Amino acid sequence: MAQALGPAADLAVKATIAASVGVVLCLGLWAWAGPWSDYSTQVDMVQLQPVPFSHQHHVSGLGLDCRYCHTAVEVSSNAGLPPIETCMTCHSQIWTNAAMLEPVRQAFATRTPIRWRAVNYLPDYVYFDHSIHVAKGVGCTTCHGPVGDMPLMRKAHTLTMSWCLDCHRDPAPHLRPLDAVFDPHWTRTPGTPSGEALLEAYHIHPATLTDCSVCHR
């Protein structure tokens, strides 16, 4: 009986099967790893903003306290963004003709807020309260990364549920004295109270921090 397919056709069929298997494996790998990739979580990605605001310059260079701009961070769930009047407190006097600050001047002249793009954000079904974290000794850089060294703001951590739970299950290593919460370059020293001592001082009970209702209300 004559062979139905020649060697070239047989090779093509085998190659097609191998390619199909490869595609399925790649899709499966992406479905598993894709959601955790930096591309999906946007870790270390810089968001383009209307004005290239540098935390490195303003915080580390000029020594501005986080609360100068984020005025609600100690009393509200939302840290707040500065109104344009805050920017113009300085920039009505300095860098008054800088091209990069033209959006700031326009916003002030027209009384139109600048629409900043969110760098760190959570799903709508997650409740996060800045004020309680500040009150319990969680520093800004714990979640936002080394902000004082960022020329342009970027996302430092995934902020996924598993990332948050790692801290909620064992918060002690992440706590600092209250007077160091807003220090962008704070490091633990031999004189720093231990995490366990700070847990007791702040009346933190880790066993209650993993209850679903803490973040999902």
C-alpha cells in the first residue's frame, strides 16, 4: 500500500503538534505567572504625571515633611493630595517661569485641580486606612518604598492581599517609634524599641489583624 503522506508532510504534522503543545504550555505558564509579574502588578513602573514632581528633590533635598502635602494622612483613611494652593505657596516665589510648572500655574489661574495619576491603589472592595497605620507606627516607606529617593514616584510593592497579610500576621518587624513614621531614611538602631515592645505599646493584637472584616467591609 502506498504511503499516504510523504516525509515532508509527516514532519509538518509533527511540527504542528509540537507547536500547539508549546503554545498551550506557554499560555498555561502565563496564566499562572502573569498576574504576579511586574508588568501586571506595575511594581517599579513610573506613571506619567501632568507635572514631573520629584519626591527626591522635595523630601530629601528640601526636607519637606510628608504631612506638608498629604495633610489628611494622620486623621483620615485617605492621605490626601495637596491642593494647587500648596504648590503655589513656594512656586509663586521660585521657579515662577519654569516650563515644567506651566500646568501648575494654569491650574492655579483657572482654579482647576491637577488630575494626578494614581501610583498606589487598591480594589474598591478593599478598605485601607492611612491614619490607623500611622497611629500604630507603620512608616510611610513600609508600603510606599524609599519615596525620598524617587525622582519620579513609582510603585514599590505589589500591594496584593498576600503582601498585606504577611505584615498583618507578623507586624512587629515593620513597626517604628511614632516620631520616625514620616522619616524617609529611618533605620533601626540598637536603641530602637523592639518590635515586640512596640506591639505592646501600641496595643496591637496580631491575632485580630487577619480577620476578613479588617480590610473587607
